[in-house]
Amino acid sequence: MKAGCKLAGACVDASLDLMSTGKPRLVGLNHTALEVGDVDEALRFYEAVIG
């Protein structure tokens, strides 16, 4: 694993892709945001599913 990268964390590989395309390459994602209508209902759902 490259320096600055963590398992399940966002990591940008700035090696050959950056040099060849001028753009960094995203190789991971560490979180997402969801908009919900009822926070209490969403919490119950995710606590039941994820634990």
C-alpha cells in the first residue's frame, strides 16, 4: 500500500496516471453521504442492517 493510503480510505495515485493524463486516479472511497427524510427511521434501519 502506498504512503498516505489506508484500507477502505480514499487514495490518489499520483504516479504514472498523473504524468500521462494530468489527472490523479482515485483508487478508493472512505465515506458517503445520504440525505434522508426521517433521521430516526434511517438510524433504526442502518443500526438493524449494520449493527
